[in-house]
Amino acid sequence: MDPAIPLIIIAVLLVAIALSAIRIVPQARAYNIERFGRYIRTLDPGLNFIIPGVDRVNSKFDLREQVFSSRPQPVITEDNLVVNIDTVLYYQVTQPKAAAYEVANYIQAIDQLTVTTLRNVIGSMDLERTLTSREEINTRLRGVLDETTGKWGIRINRVEIKAIDPPPTIKEAMEKQMRADRDKRAAILHAEGERQSRILKAEGARQQAILEAQGDQQAAILRADGEAKAIEQVFQAVHANDADAKLLAYKYLETLPSLAEGEGNTFWVIPGEFTEAVKNVSHAFAGDAAKTAPSTEKGQREEGDSGPAQITGPDPARSTSSQAAAQAAEAAEKAVADARDDVRRAGANMGSTPSQRKGE
């Protein structure tokens, strides 16, 4: 037997023992060491040495922040409605010794503690408050969990409500309520828009009416000024030309036909001054004829002086103008008499009964 073989075996055993005595702990990790079944110490990250065959690694912990998502748990609210609530925990192991020896399974313990605390918190709230008070629920859960898990060497950093699921019937009722609220807000906004639109239209109509009234006022003022100036010019022209009664009577007769204008005029009344106007016109024509006659006689006399006297008949021009004037006067007087007779007959017919008018 080669004496080197035992040396090699001893060397291998020494190397194995030396390697088993070395423990390299990664960063953010922690190892609990037991010696003969009793906790000795916790290895820190880096190179560590233990006694081979005497010390052993009992548990390993990750010191980083971890996430735990619990299953949806049925919870009864204050108004006796069952809702399923799903929570998320963010925790971190701060004391590996307490996490290993103070609780058997800290994950299960945290889960059950979360469910119990959640039921206590939600049981004091109704459904509406539960749905709108997530921040309050998170704060209360974190306070209770952090206080309880502190002795386990675990720190609860944050608790979040991931989902709150009401029953299907409650969901339908909530959807109807939200839809009704949206319809209400839409109706209110639409009514407000209609109100603003009507107000703006009314303001526009008011401004338009004011501007139109101002325009009509200015137009009436300008029209009145124009008529006043026209009447003033006519009045000045009449006085400047010294119009006599003949011209005025003739203009008076020219305006009489305007009395019969219009579709609703069934009869018209001739004023009493009509005869005076007719007489003025007749005298005007007679006066012209008289002025013409002396001039004609004078010419005849002059011609008689120059030669033998001749007997002549009536002047055709004078007789024609006289006849025209007489005819105009007779026609005017006859028209006046006829008009007065029509007026009297119309008054008599209006005062008599239907049977009397029929007899007449």
C-alpha cells in the first residue's frame, strides 16, 4: 500500500471540511445558524465561517420588500350586503430570528390576520362608504397588521384594496343609478344651454328692436323735416306769386276727386264750400270773356272809323267762353244738387224700417 494514499485522503477531507465551514451569504439575504438545534446567530451578507458538523443553516430569508396577494374574501357590510374584497400586501422581513421562531408560517398568519381585520373594518361601513373609502380602509388595515406583525419581525409597508366586487344585482342597481345620474347631469347641462341660448336670443331681439325703433324714429324725424321744408317752400312760393282766389278755387276743385279714391268708399260727401269754388271758377271764365269782349269791340270801332260801318254778328270767341263757363256752372250746380239728394235719400233709408223701404 502506497503511504501517499492516506495523506491524499486526509487532504481531501480537510479540504471538504474547510469548504463546509465557509458560508457565502448573498446581498439582502439572511441565514439563521443553529448549533446542536439551538439558535446561535444570523449570518450577514458576505463571507462567513461556521463549525462543520456542529453548526447548520436552519432558515434563509429574503430581506427585500415582497408582495403578497390574498384570495378574494367574502365580507359582509353594515347594510348586510356580501362583497368580495381582494387585498395586496407589501411587507418586509426585518428580524430573521423572530420570523423563524416567533411564528410557524408568517405568510399564512398575515393572510388570516388580513381577512379578520378586513371583516372588522368593513362590518362597520355600508356599501357606499366601502366603495368610496379605500384610503381609510387601507390605513386601518396597515395600522392593525403592522402592530401585530411587529413581534414577528415583519414590517407591513403598505396595504392596498385591489378589488371590491358587489353582488350582480347590486352592480345592476349601481349601473342604473350612475346612468340616471349621467342622464340627469346631461339634462341639466342641456337645459342650461337652452336657457343661455334663449337669453342670448332675447338680448339679440331686444337690441334689434331698439335699433329698429331708433331707425324708425330717425326716419320719421327726417321725413317730417322734409315734409316741413316742402310745405314751407310751397307756402313761400304761393305767397311769393300772390295767388288769387281763382287759383285757389281751381286747386280746390282738383282735390275733390281724391275723396272718392279707395275701395271702401261707397259714397262721399261734398262740402258746402263746393258751390263757392264753382262760382269762383265761373266768374273767372266770365271775367276773361269780358276782358276779351271790349278789346274786340274796340278793334271793330277802329275799323268802322276807317271805313263804312258794317253790321256784324256776335263774337264767336266770346260766345264760346261764355257758353263754356255757363255750362261748367250748370254742371257743377247740378252735381251738387244730385249729391245732396243722394245724401238725403241715404239718410232716409237708414232711418226707415225694412218694410217701409220695400214699400217705397
